Amino acid sequence: MICVRPPPRSIFRLNLCFAIFPRRFLLTVAACCPKQGELGEKPRGIWAPIAASLDLHRGPFEFWIVDLTAKRRIGLGILYSLSGNYYLISKACRAGALSAIAAINADPGCDLEFVSVERDPQGNVDLYGPLCEEILRDSGANHVVGCVTSWSRKEVIPTLEKYGGSLWYAVPYEGFEASDHIVYTHACPNQHLLPLLNWAMPKFGSRGFLTGSNYIWGWEINRLARDRVTLAGGEVLGERYLPIGSRDIDRVIEEIRLARPDFVLNSLIGPSSYAFMSAYCELGLSDRHFRPERCPILSCNLTECELPTLGAAAEGLIAAGPYFRGIPGWPRRQRDFGSSHEAAAFTSVMELARLLAHRPGAEQLSLAKLLAECSGSVGIIDLETHHTVLPVIIAQVRGGVFQPLKRLEGVAGDPYLTRGRNFPTSPLLRVVS
């Protein structure tokens, strides 16, 4: 298409009948041009002979080569630590997000192009809030894919609320949260911990030992585990926490050896978890009670991205999650993801692209409004909780690979564990005197 515009008035769009306009008009050459040019660039390709035949080169024309097929460029924040105690999970999430960005940008049927705005908190929880603010305030991006720990996620919520931004969170977490500014694309407790315990206790026994990193993930996961074990008539024989990054696990291992539980729930993260798994493996070599077939380690957050670091210590580990490598069914776009972290981050970006595609300006809408306006389309996000429907897969490491043991299909995220429960319509009170 050739556009002729008399500045500063409105644009007249014509085909080839622009010769009737005076030469002082600005000629804009578009459509089949190979790339966007700069103001003042002469017509090229198929437009050069047209301009020559109309004797345009000698007139006071300026030419602007414009590619009308250009995609909308939308900033997308990436907030993952490339170092620190949980960098392996961060790198897996980052790989999934960047893979999805590349897929969207290469798709000719999608009218948008994501431009990553990346910040690295370096595992320092105090940097997440300021760096998130930097993304939302300075780059024009309104959506951020990022955060690994619940600690860091909660650090950015005030910033999201201040700037009206949105976080796409792609890591399993402890539940009891539903923010208007967050989409939770990985599992919450009714999609990992509770199915795992419901499967494990009848098989191994209901006497458990709970470990965790000393922050909200460890506290809440072990609180829920304690409640579920007690409800099943079982017993929690011990509960111990370590500071994030601590490798001082000797006392914990000794307490487990003396308690002799039926299973151990490992909610440690990073180096603490790796040191614990290694020491527990050694304990199993000296005492058969602590081998995987007798007293396994259960986990809701260990995935393939950490198996190389764990090595032989991972053998026999039983974990729950929505995806394990080589097991089909989720996400919708089947790929060979390295872990569920990578798959969930990929899914986050793909779903965001679906919500924004062919809707200019939608990237500036609040998350609630964006989801509400797309409520009639086939999406993955629950409008009330901002969680998703996921499969639940329980798998065990055998020969260095997760092998499936049990699968539940289509479990909707229930962060407050309220679905399917009957609550009284009036308070259970009585008059006392």
C-alpha cells in the first residue's frame, strides 16, 4: 500500500492514483517493503520503478518505508535470580519463559512481540521489590514472570499493587493466597502435598518426620502435613527447620535415625536440601530402615532441574507435581520440558500472549479486567482464585529418572482448601450465663 499524507492533516490512503496530489505531500511506502526504513529513505524494490515513472525522485518528497506487518512490541519483565541458593529452579523457570517468548515472536499468526526486560536479584530477597518496581516504572512493562520463593513473591506484592502490575508465578507454593495481581500457574497444596500424603500413608505408614527451610514455604507445608497426618490417625515424630542455605543437617539426621518414622517430608530448598538428601542416602546405606522402599523421602518441590546436583542421593525420592519429563498430558503445547518449573513458566507466557493477542492496548489493562474481558474464551485461569487446573503426578526417581506411580487428572487449584467442604450457614454459638 502507498500512503500519501499532506502534513499535518489526515492521511489519505490510495493505491496508485497518488500522482494527482502535489509533490509537497509526504509519500509513505508500505506493505511489501522488506524492512522498516528511516525517514528520508528512497523507495526500493517494487516501489523504485513506480517512483521513477512518476518522476518522484526529483520532487521535494521524503520517503518513509514502513512495514505494516510489524508486530506490537510489548515489554515483559523477567525476574529470576541467576545465582544464590535456589538458582537451579530460577534458571529452569527463566528457560521456560524465554523459550515461550521466542515461540511467540516467531509465530507469524500472532500480532505481538514480547521484549524481555530482565533483572537479576542474585538470590537477595531484598532486591526483588526494587527490581520489580524498576521494571514496572521504567520499562513500560505491565506483566512480570518471576520469583521462586514465597518470600520473594510476597516482597513484590506491594509493588504490583502500587503500579497495577501483574506477576506470573510458575513455582509450587503453600497456598492460602489469591492476589488480584498474581497468576499461579504451578501447583498449590491440593495439587501436590495432599494427594502425595493420601497416596503415601496407606502404603508406607502414617508416622512422619517433617523438615523444612525456615520461611513460609517450610512452615505452611509442614503445618498442612501435620494436620493431614493427624486427621489420618497418624503421628508427627519430629519437625525441624534450617535457615535457607544452611548445610548443618547432622542433628536433623540423628533425630530421624532415633525416631524411625515411616516417611520423611523434605520441604528444604537449595543447598540445605542437597546436603540433607546426601546424608539421608548415607543413613540408608548403614540402616536398611531408611532405604526408599521402607522409609522414603517425599517432596513437593524437587524436580529434574536439581537431579544432576543430587546425583545418586536422589534415588528413590518420591515427588508430586503436574509434569515430569517424558510424561504427556500437560501443558497443552506438548514439548520436552526439562522440569515442571520450565513448563509452568512457558505456560505463563503463552497464556499471557493468548490474552493479549489481537487486542491492542490490552497489555495496559489490570489483570482482573484482562481476565474478565476474556472470560468467554477458552483460558486456563480461574477468575476467582487465579489458579489453574493441573494434573497431579506422583513419581519416583529410579535410575536417575522420575517414573510415574499415580496420576490424577484435572485437579482445580484450591488455595484455601474450601471446595467440597460444607460450612455452617450460621455460627456455632450458644447462649451462656
